[in-house]
Amino acid sequence: MTIQQQIETQLQQQFAPAFLAVTNESHQHSVPVNSETHFKVVIVSEQFEGRRKVARHQRVYAALAPQLEGPVHALALHTYTPAEWEQRQGEAPLSPECLGGSKSDALGG
């Protein structure tokens, strides 16, 4: 099972989301080809009702603790209640371009 599939499965089980999109954005960063290190998660769940953004993110981080301890380097989270998602008309923010360099850039290589 890929890391992306693990993330999707864990979030489905934990949050029973009305909408879930997990996007591997690793190719946009200075990592080897076919890496699974950078992900964008858009999740819509009733479980986020009455919770601030920080609390929502903490719950997602807890659900994905095994992945975050290992292969996942970056996780962009967009957490919404169904009403918030409806207000956004089903649109999540775009991810910014990667501004970081690779380790070899820092070494002059």
C-alpha cells in the first residue's frame, strides 16, 4: 500500500469525511522521483464542527502519526465543515510553489 493510500484509508476511518482529496505533491519539491514525502489533504467532516483550525489539524496529525514519524516530510492541511466547504463552493486553496532548494544546492553542487 502506498503512503498516499495509507493516508486516505486512515482519514476515511477516523473522520468519515463528506469529501476527501489526498494529493501527492512531492514532484513539486527537490526529492527523488516517485517520492511520497509532500502531501496536500483537503478533508470535509462533521467532526470539525465547533473546532478551531488548530484543533482540527491536531486531530489529523494524531490520526497520521505513523506517516508523519516516517516518510511524510510535509503535510498541507485544509480542514472544513460541510457548511464551510459549501461556502467555498468545493474549492480548496492552491498550493504555493516550492521555494526551497535541495541539500546539494547548499553545498554548492
